[in-house]
Amino acid sequence: MLDSLVDSYSDCFPEDVPPGLPPKRHVDHAIPLKPISEFPKQRLYRLSYNEMSELKKTLQDLIEKKWIIPSHSPLGAPVLFVAKKDGTLRMVIDY
């Protein structure tokens, strides 16, 4: 069912995503922080060894494809992992 729906819109999706980040826009979004605010002191949850190795592998792959760039921010985003049918893990970022 879902495959036939995606196939009917195949002209909307490129065969391969072009490398690199999108071009710079005229607006650079930022989140201003209060000067006296403090960051959370602990992680939301711990990752298992398998999840941590999958996270490193996925991030390295995305950096090599130039879809993301390394961040030097002291903050991060929650990352979850969902098991696929073949037993591997899929990374889900909760922005």
C-alpha cells in the first residue's frame, strides 16, 4: 500500500540527494540565551554500547556526506534508537 503511494509520487523525489548543505539564506536563525542561565548538568538518559557505536557511525557517515557539520555547542539534541526489522538500529533525533 505505502510502496504504491510512494511510487505514484516518484517524480517528486530525487534518485540521489546532492552532497553538501543547502545554500546560505538571508536569515541566519539563532536562539539567544540569557547571560546568567545555566545548562542542564546531566544527560537525559544513557546510551548502551550498541547505541553509542551506532550514533558515532551514523554521525561520521552524515559528516562525510556533508549533510551535517560538526558543532561546538555545549548543548545537544535528544537521540533515540528504534530497532528495524532486520535487527539494526535507526537513529531518531527529537528536535
